[in-house]
Amino acid sequence: MSKILIRGASILGGEARDVLIDGTVVERVGPGIGTSIDAGDATVVEAEGQILLPGLVDLHTHLREPGREDSETVLTGTRAAAVGGFTAVHAMANTFPVADTAGVVEQVWRLGRESGYCDVQPVGAVTVGLEGKQLAELGAMHDSAAGVRVFSDDGKCVDDAVIMRRALEYVKAFDGVVAQHAQEPRLTEGAQMNEGIVSSELGLGGWPAVAEESIIARDVLLAAHVGSRVHICHLSTAGSVEIVRWAKSKGWNVTAEVTPHHLLLTDELVRTYNPVYKVNPPLRTEADVLALREALADGTIDCVATDHAPHPHEDKDCEWAAAAMGMVGLETALSVVQQTMVDTGLIDWAGVADRMSVRPAQIGRLAGHGRPVSAGEPANLTLVDPAYRGVVDPAGFASRSRNTPYQGRELPGRVTHTFLRGRATVVDGNLA
């Protein structure tokens, strides 16, 4: 590979520096590298005014392949990830067939390697067929070429306490983690949106906060009892924040994520009856949104995860009750975090690097990602123009699906370049 010189970038929002990439690693970081003999034949990227971050890592991506290639494929999903600044994503297990065997997770892992746009780390199912009745081949998936460390029945809750305990005990043997979709199924039968004032006025079935919070409370207690790791997917309520904060105060090995859409959007949008706002867990209240932002800022919530959930047009362009739940999010995640967290002064760009790269890589035990921007480290990097302002147009998405809640909204920031082990996957905002 030829050398690449990133000139004048602000590393994690600090002082401007030059960064020289040689092959797959960062060779040098410092002022004035562009005038040195080391950078003589390098391709130059002028980055004055831009922020250089470690490549983003998503703990929660639905790539849909195998089985729902009409929604997304590993190739289109990783292209969308690269455009959004991601160099690694964790692919959730609710595919067809379910990723509950070594064979399926290896298939997804190999498709990711073939795509070349970002690393794909498969997430294994906790139970066979996501049915919550029998543990899946957790050990075999971990021992496979995919090296699975994260297990989740996302889309469904592991609601059986005995099954959840057994899963936590099993993954402890190889430092794995169970990522729980916290939704008590009996409390959410027929639910269409957040239970509250808006659901009462619209006459839609309510998804109460306690359905999430009760599962989280149970699971942090189970994790403490077993001495294992539990991760809470797409945490969405102020009450959930308090439970996680309490668990962490006990020193228990509990982590949690929040989605960009739960940092910005509220259940008031459901008044439009536009199914693009239908998601699980549902959009909550303004008070919940503010609590989530504060929790992400103070570290109670460890990271941002997109829950990128692509759906074909026909699954969203229908009446509310029949519509599928989910939103695409890879290509807009960083912009939403800039708007809700950076531009509001809640965190700085170093905080963004921590919440969107360092911590998710640590939770997923993903080597080579979430590393410092310094000499000798893998050149997994994202370059962002924070001054950019643009209106979201899903027609230009790299994702196969278009179900974004941000269509027509102006969002700040744009990923200009993404580098995967020194190779540019995005150049000037376009796929390389």
C-alpha cells in the first residue's frame, strides 16, 4: 500500500496534527510531517478544520443476510457503515436462518471479509431459533472462525430467567457477554408505541417503561449472582438509566447502549402516524431523551449503537399497525450524536471517540479497533467535517433500505474519509 498523509487534522478535537499512514498502521503523528522526507510519496488528504477519530464501532447492526437480502446485504450494509465512519460492526443474529450455529456465523463473517468495507463481527443467538427455550451452540460459535464473543436474541427478549442465567454462566468461561433486548413480552402484547399521554390520545396499544426496566433489573441481579457480563441493548427510559447506574455503583459487570434516535426523537412524532417512527423499543418522552443524554455524558450508558434496522419499502409504506419496527441508522449516527451531545456541550469529540469507538470495541472484545490515534496503531480512522450542514436525503444512501426518520431534516457534520487498516473506504464523502 502507498503512504497516506492526513494533513492538519484535529485529533479527537485537540490541536492540529499531521498523521502519516504507512500500509496498515499509523507510522507517525505530529506537526510538520508533510515537509519531512518520510512523507515524500504519500497521497495527501487536506484535513484542516476536520476532526480525526478512531474508526467507529457499532455493537448493534442488522445486516439481514442471510435470508432478507431484499432489506440489506452484508455488502450494502458495510458500505453504509463505511459512509457513516464505521470500521467495524456487530451483525445481529435475527437472520433467516438464525445465526445460532457455527456455520451461519462463519458465513456472515466471511461475507464481511469479502466486502472489504468494514470488519463484520457476527453476534450469535442466545437460544435456538431465538425461541427462548434451549441454549444455542454458544461454545461452538465462539470456537469458530468468527470467534463470537457477543450473544443476543435481539428482536426478542430472553425472558426465561433460568435460560438467561445459564447463558450468563456459559459465556463466562470465555469472557463473552450476553446482550439483552429488555422487553417483558406479556407486558407488551399488542404494543404499538410508548405507553403514555400520546398513546392514550391516539388509542394505540402502549409499550410501558416497566416492561424494559423489570427485565434490566432482573438481569443485572443475575449477572451479579453469576459473576458474568451482561450488556443492555438500546436502553430507552429514564428508569432504565437509574437501574444501570445502581448496578454500576455496586461494581457489577453491566454495560449499556443507547441509539441515536432515542437521543433525539420523542413519541410526539407518532401523532403523524408515519410508520417510519415505529421502532422497538419505541420512541419515548422528552424527559426520557434528556435522561439518556445525561447518562451517556456521565458514562452510565457506555456507548452509542445504531440498531440499524433496514426494511423494504412495502414493510414501511403501509398503515401504522401493519408496519415493521425499525430504522436505518448507520449513515446518520455520527451526525445525530454531534447534534445532541457535542453541539449541546454534553461531551467533546474525545467523548465521541470513547462512546462510539473505544467502549464498544472493548465490550465486544474487538482487537484492532477503538485504539488511540498514535504511531504503531492500526490505521482504522474516521475523518469528520463538523462544520458541514446538510439535509438528509435517503435517495443517496448506500444502504439498500430507505426507512430513515431523518428524511428532510438538517443534521450537522459529515464523514469525509474512512480508513480501514490504511485503505480508504470513503473519500470526500463517497465510497472509494
